[in-house]
Amino acid sequence: MRALLVDSTAPSGLRLGETADPEPAPHEALVRVTATSLNYGEVMHRAEAPDGTVLGWDAAGVVERAAADGSGPAAGTPVVTLGEAGGWAELRAVHTGMIGVPPIGADPGALSTLPVAAASALRALRRVGDTLGRRILITGATGGVGRYAVQLARLGGAHVIATTGDPAAHGDDLRALGAHEVLTAPEEADAPVHGVVDLVGGPQLVAAYDTLAAHGTLVSVGHVTGQPETFPFGALYGNAGRHERSIVTFYLLERPDIGPDLTWLATRVAAGDLDPQIAWRGGWDRADEAVTALAERRLHGKAVLDIGRAGG
């Protein structure tokens, strides 16, 4: 099969080439991929993988061969999938618990944006808890996860506060997605918040934690700053009426039960309730262009590659 392979000698660290077809385990379906979306994390860490590796967490396509153990969808079913690797190829073997089934006719490119970005946002908001009528802060809201988190929090009835380094450039977009307020930093919030989805890490996580009301929860999802989270003395005291505040984490790929979430998210995208916010789309022969734009942080939203299609 053809695939985007890690190649340390290539300018972008990737090249289109041939590799062996995957051999599915009994609990895995073989999926013919038609679209994949790129994530900042996998793009930035591609150089850590050995040459010849097929990366890719997100992929949408059609089941080529159903799982041998009888689990998961039948051959011929359109699907959206999540896995630790293998999405940047014509064929992918994927755990049936990590497969969602979208409505017939849904755009594979839009579906491919869901697994990491939308599922991370959904699970983070679930960890926050009840959002109806509550103030929810989303830091680093212009990325793929952030844009889905803004939309999902708004769908959940929250008063949504989004932060971005450049509100003048991105404020209108974030408000259109559902943000009630767009700020530069958590410190600008004019009242405590009930929950935080932090997509930045470092000092901004510390500042966001300080905005939490009593019994509030901060879910740490992103770590783009590369800086440590250093709390000043007293920051974790449970006094001053702000007790029992929590910081929690989760790891999306450790939970092979995400299929129903992907199905629900796919239905919402197909219905127009969620906007995938595709900022770049093209054939996989243009992967270098997309990778460079992501690495240089010139894309705000998702980059989609149509697998097997040139140009675009």
C-alpha cells in the first residue's frame, strides 16, 4: 500500500512511498482510508519515530474487512477511526472500540477532524462536569481542540470564555463558534469560573487554576508552551472560599471505548451542529505544505489530507 512514511532525509521528514499492508488482530477492522487530519503533536514529534514509520491518529474511510472476532461494523461501512498510528496510509488496522459510524454521505474530510480534537474536547468537558448555566474557560481556543471545545461547551449551555494570544485576529471567529467572551489571558476573567479546559500548559495553566471557583475543575489537555507549571506558595490552599478545586488529566488513546463518542460527534458534524473548522485541505502529495504550516503555527483549525488524491 501507499503511505506517508517518516523519512529523516526529506525536508518535511515525510515522503510518499510503499509499505506492507497492516495485518489486523482479531479485534481490529481493516479500514480503507479516504481522509486524515493532522495534529500538532504528531507533526512536531514525527522526527522521534524511526524511518519508515506510518504515523497518524485520525482517519476516516470505509471498512475493507470486518474484525475477525465479530465486533465492530461490517465491511462496506463508512467509519471514523482513532489509533496510535497508521492513519496516514491507504489501509489502517484499528481496534473496533475506536471506530465510530457516521451518517451515510457525511464528508470524510470533516469526519477526520473529530477523533483527537473533538473527542478530547468532549471528554475534557465531561471531566469538568455540568456545564449548563456555568462559566467555562477554554485556554488556547484557536487550535483544533479549542474550537471544538468552544462549540461543545456552548451546546452544553455554558457561558463560554475563550482565550487566545490575539483576540483582534481571532475574536470574531471564536464568538461565531459560541464564545461569549474572548480574552488574551485567564487573569482577565472578571469573575471565577466553574471549569477550565486548558490547552496551553505552563504559566497559563497556573493562572487558569487561580480563576476557579469552589469545587471547580481544571482539565489539563495541552502542553504547547513546553514550560513547567510552577505554583506559587499558597496557590493550592483550600481557604478564601475556594476549596475543593481539582486538576485532572486523561489520555485519550488509553480508552478503547471511544466509538460511541465518535459516532455522536460525527452525527453532530453531519447535521451542522458542529463546524469542523478546516483551515487547510489538499491531496496527500501536498503533505509537506500542511506539515510546515502546522509546525509554524500558521493554521488555526484543522488540516485535512485526502488520501490517494493528488493536488487539491
